[in-house]
Amino acid sequence: MKIYVRIGFAIFLSLLLFAKSQGQGDKVNHTTQLWAEVDLSGQISKKLKWQFDMQYSRQSAYGSRNFVQYEEQLTLRPWLHYYPNKHIRISAFMGLWYNFAIVPLGAREYPEYRTAIQFNYYSFAKRSIFVNRFRPELREIQDRAGTIETVVRLRYMFKFQHLLLYNSYDKNSLYFVAFDEVFGNCGSKVTGYRFFDQNRIFVGLGFNFTSDIAIESGYTNQFQQHAHDGNLDMNHNWQLSLLIDGLNVKKKR
């Protein structure tokens, strides 16, 4: 019962923030987007893992359903994960987010470099996994004048995952996954000074081809306040991820 209360509260918070923006007479710009990701990982030791993910996204013009119309963003990010026990994962990464110019939407071309440490706490119940994730990020963003500005952002996510077929994540297992993530912007000239400026809700399915290879796909609803006006972008995203684990682990014959 607790899981439904948490998910319901997250959705209520998201709708409340959205309603607040609309109530102020702000303009809401709708887009459709495609988010694609390839996630590679492997074992270093019993408690250490490496990971490298590549993300690429495209999007439509405002009010259009052509979700591959414009290039939006390319991300390259290496990770290091530490598992002190089965409930805790501590991670760190350094990565590049390259943002493409979309002239009709007023989006500029610029790089962003991020460094972060991330804390995950896992709880287990039968075929379900509950994840509380907290991530402080240090963002280095190039502004319109070409100057790199340092920005601090805080992110919290609650995630629920449940096996629909089989009792473990082995070959042919199917699972449901959903999360809500809220973003806290600590304020800067380039990102503006609204604290709660973004929220993401994801609902989808995952399928394991083997115990090491899975695919996840679903719908992400992302809304984000503009940095320097009262307008809001409401992005409707189809998300597709390929997850490959155990790349450097020797298989037993």
C-alpha cells in the first residue's frame, strides 16, 4: 500500500506544479521527443563496477508530433559504482552534454560538463524493488557570451520496479518500471533562479533477453520552467534504452 501512496504523492506534486504554472497565465509549449540510450557496464571487483552510457535525443517543433524533426542533445558519460552492501550504491561520474541549436525554438548550441556523486538506497519485497536516489550535480554550462558558468543542481528520484514474468531477472523475464524525479536548481544567471524548475515521470516496461542484456521502453513526461521567462515546456518523450552488463566478466563453460 505504501508504494501506491508514494507514487500518488509524486504525481500529485507534479500536477500541482503544472497547475500552478498554468494558473499564473504562463504559456505551455508542447513537444514530442525521442530519447535513446545505450548503457554498458562491467565488474571491476566484488564491490566495484564501471559503466559507460551514451544518450541521444531528437525532438519536434512546438505543437508537432514529428519527434525526430530536430537533433536535441548528445550525452557521453563514464561512471564508477561502489556497493558497500546490497541496499546501498554510491556512484560518481563526469560527462559531456552537447546541446544542438534548434533555431525555430530559440534553443542555442552549447556544451555542458557535469560532475556528480549519487546515492541509491534499495529496498526489496518479493518481486519488487524500491529505489530512493539522491544526486547533487556540479554543472559547467557555456552561456551565450561563451563563458563557462558553474551551477549546482539537486535531484531526487523515487523508482518502483516489479517483475511480471518469473521471479528473477533472467532470460525472458518481463518487468514494470516507473519513477518520478524532481529537480532543484540552486540558481544562476544561465539557469535562472526558480528552485523547483523541472520534473520527470516515467512509466514503461523492461525485457531481459539474457541475464545480462535488457531493453527498456516507455513514456516520459517532462515539464521544465524556462530560465528567464514564465513559460513552460511540456515534453512527451518515447524513451528506449539498451542495457548490457557483465562485459568484462568471463563466462563459465
